[in-house]
Amino acid sequence: MTESANHTTYTFPARVARALTRRLTRWFLGYDVTLLEERLHKVEAASAHWKQTADRAHALQSRFDTVEKLLIELESNPKAPWLYAHRAERMDATVSFFNETSRAFHLARYAFACDYVKGKITADIASGTGYGTAMLVSQGGASKATGVDIDPGTIQYASDVYGDGVIRFLCESGDDTGLPEKSIDVVTSFETIEHVPDDRALIQEFARILRPGGTLICSTPNQWPLEDAPHHVREYTLESFRNVLEKSFTITAMFNQNSGASNRKFNRDQPEGIIPTTPENQHTAECYIAVCTRK
């Protein structure tokens, strides 16, 4: 208790104040605060438990969905188990158990290249599982297509699934393909250049196998830091990409490609699509696609 000239102030101990608060609350609301708090804690604990259960159920459902897709693929693709086992490094964008956004992103650039290959002899360098090489024939109308990749298992998959009399696959390095000089009308090579130790040697090999005036369609990510892309050996700006290409080629057109995916940070909040690169939009590209002519 404290006194002043005009009045007296009473100060309650904290425990007394808490007890009084509980009594008053119970009187006004008809509830014991302690009991209310206990019930609230139980509700919160139950909510956390059910959220954890729901998360586990979602993960389990996702696994069931993947298994179902794998079984469906097995009906038409006997190599699906190999592909699934190597899915972290190799993708066939026509196969349903891969991420939908990634599939669409990869298929879109091959669909873009199909506009340039009708009636042409093509080489797809770093062709991976071969789905894109096959697209150049089935959708683009290429007269012949050769896929080149350095990994033997991947070439075996591509040959078994997509190889035929018009489409073939070679296990060779991109900078030493073994293809005859000036034998190809169109070279495609998507997101390859950032993986190889010597990018100039790669570009020179493209120029060697292309006929004079032949076309190169080449893509690379726009400034993906190496810490975010552990399989890359360098990152490219638009300027550095242009510089390495222009040693052997004339760039006739440059395009931005974006996945449109909100969960891909290098999409830079852009809609899905492939559009001409301009000074105003060049910084927004997720990847660049260059269309070039051999000098």
C-alpha cells in the first residue's frame, strides 16, 4: 500500500492479481481460465498432430501416384525402371512421373526448334534420353536426326526407345562428335554449353559439322549462380553468351524462355513462353535461346 496527499493506492502481489483475474473472468464468462488454457493447449496439440498426419498422408499419396505413373509407363516403355532409377540426372520429358513444369519447359524449346528443321539433316548435341531428337523428326519433319550424348546408359535408353532408321544415337563428346565435317543442316544443343569445360571447343565443333549457312539453335540459363546449379561450370550473361557464339556464328535472333513457375526463382515472375529478347526484357529471361547462322 502507498499513500499520497489526496488518496491511497493499493498494490496487489502478482499471484493475487492473477487469481483475481481468473475469478473475475470466470464470473463474467462462466469459465475457469486455467481450464480454458488447458483446453486451448490440447486443441493446439491436436491441430499440430492432424497437420503432421495430413502432411504424411499427402507424401504417401504422392508416392502412390508416382508408382501408378511408373506402372502405366511400363506398359509402353520397358526402359521406365532404368529411367526412374536415374531420374535425378536424366529426364524424358514425355514421361509422366517427371515434374510437369520441367517437362513443359524442356518440350517447349524442342517445339520451338521444330520450326527450323523441316526436310533438314539435324544433330542434337547432348541429346540426353532422346525424346527431343525424336521430336525433331516426328513433329518438325527433319529428314534425319542424330543424337549425341556422352553417357553410355543414356544412349542405350535413347536407342532402345526412340532409335529407328531415321533417328540414331551416338555415344560421343559434344566437342568431338565424330560426325563428318559439313554434314549437318541444323544443330540443336539445349543447356549444354554451361556444363562443358571448354565452351569455345564446343562451339567450334558445332561450326565444323554444319554446312556453310547452316543453323545452330542453342540455349543456356540466364545467370544461374553456380551454388544453385552444381552441375554447371560457368554462368552466362546475355553478353558473355553472345561473345562465345559470335566466334563462329552470326546470331540472327535471340529469345527469352520462361517456365512461368512461381516456385522457380530464376523464372523472375514471368509468364510461361518464348519471346524475342529486347533491351527492356533481357534481364527477365530464365534461359536464352539463340538462333545462329554458321559464318
